[in-house]
Amino acid sequence: MNGFWVNPANLPLPEQPARIVSLVPSQTELLAELGLEQQVVGITKFCVHPRGWFKNKPRVGGTKTLNLEKIRALQPQLILANKEENSREAVHAAAEIAPVHVSDISTLPEALDMIRTLGLLTGTQVAADNLARKISRAFAELKPPLTPKTAAYLIWKDPWMAAGRNTFIDAMLEYAGFRNVFGDLQRYPELSLNALRSAAPDCVLLSSEPYPFREKHRSDLAGVLPGTEIYLVDGELFSWYGSRLLLSAPYFRRLRLESRQDFG
């Protein structure tokens, strides 16, 4: 079962929790896919999918800046968190209110296991298992390129930051047909433009989140990295590990064509 529990107050977990607070945007969307609209009583300000939930459901702060009083007032029976998305302090504080399940995901198999785990926790096991199988089949159809292009995946500017190893993005880059030039660095290293030039990637991928890279940034980088292919990419499809993965495999297939990958 993916993840671990934080529950210092030793609070009981119902067999099928009727009141859930999600502190993880990609898992909030997953709960919607599993048909749990009535059970989800609170989300964060970053849980932008589905749009109806973002507009209408109570928000309990940001992923790292929780409003504990709002969470307590919602009387949750289960809180969903993630090791990377939420701070240790926030998770332990929330666990004094209700049991907190904390996912820890850096690979596709871990994401699929998390989907199945949430199905078990919420009484939607059949739907979750079907969803995990559908995602697994879609990714299995992505044939690896003969010679992967190298890529730097940038997530921030001032300072420049990239996705390194032991990240879900690094795993998704491989499925998209790229080899991460910063795959030897841990997590999300800060970079200088000189370091980016020295890495000499075939491609630079500018993510739409958490930094909102736009065409202006692509043009600016093209001026200092001549000969490097630079693409604006959908960050949710590289970093969200819930039901949005249904869209990731076809998106990666289109990106492979755009970047002219050689699949023999």
C-alpha cells in the first residue's frame, strides 16, 4: 500500500470515511474521478481541478500553509497529504485533527499504487483498479526511442531550477522519450545559465508550473542557448500523479512527434 500514516492522536479511521479533506491537488482531482464529490469537504487553494470543486468547495489554505481552524471546523474523518507537497509540520498539526495518509511518489508504479490505495481507503476499489489499469496500458504503449534526446526540465526562474533525480518529473521525462541531463542531481537543483549551457541539452522544457513560463521566456532562452530546442510544456501532465495521468501518455506521444524523436 502506497504511503504512510501520521496520527499522533491515535484517532480512529472509519471503514469508508464520509468527510475527507485533500491537501494534494492531483489527489483532489483523483477523488473527483472516483465519484467522491459528497465525501470531499475541503481542498487547498491549489486544487484547481475540477473547476466546480475549486469554485464551490471550502478551501483550507495552501499546500504548505494550512488553516488548521478551517480544517477542524470541517470535522474530517480522513486527511490526504503528500510528502513533497505538504510540510512535515503541517502534516503533524493536521494529524491532531484526523488521521492523515501521506503519499510518497516518484515513479509511475508508485502513482498507480497510490490510486489503488485511495480506492481501498474510500470504498471505491473497483473504480480505482480500473483507472490504474487504464493508465498502465496507455503508458505501456509508449515505445522508447532508439536514441533519447537529452533534456533539461526547468520549473523555476530567478533562480533557475530544474527537476533532478528521485522526482516524478524525472520518471515522466523518460516516458516522454527524453534523458534528463540533470538526472545525476538530487531533487530540484538551482542552476546558473552557464551550468545550463555546459550541460548542453538537446532540448529545454519550460514547465507551465510552478513557475508560469510563457513565450517570452522561451524567446529569451533561445537567445542564450543557440541550437537548443526549447518547448513550453504542460507541467500538470509531467507532475500530477492522479487521474490526470490519463492525459499524460497521449500528450507525451504528441511531444515526441514535435521534438522529432527517432523510434525506428
